[in-house]
Amino acid sequence: MNRETQCKWLLAKLKEGNRINTFTAYRHGITRLSARIYDLRQEGNDIRSEMVTVTRRDDDGDTYSFKEYWLAQEHEEEAEQ
């Protein structure tokens, strides 16, 4: 998938209300998610993000963090004002 195709797919998923993270993007051939998010933001899309930390359920209890992205909705913008 080239950059333009990746951006189109990603924007479509975000417009559907999906949250996207590195793992989801990678399964769809997007290995540079933050670069594609940058591209979409440069086009004027209001994409929000937050760090998510997950603890494994095994004995080790390891944690890992990743960023999750979503497209801001109008009601989110109004709530912030």
C-alpha cells in the first residue's frame, strides 16, 4: 500500500468511529502509523490521541504502552469549550 492509499484507508476507518493503534494499522500494512497521522493532520483532520497502557495477564505482569488515535467528533469539540 502506498502513502496515499494508506491515508485513505486510515481516514475511512477513523470516520467510521474506529480507534486505530499501531497493532491494527500494522495488520493492514501500515508500518509508519505516526507518519500517516501526521499527513492526515496536515490535511486539516482533527485527530486526537492518548497513550494506552496494558498489563499482560500472565505471571510476568509486564506492561506495554501504545498510542491510540481517533477522529474528533463535533460533540467532543463543544465539550472542550
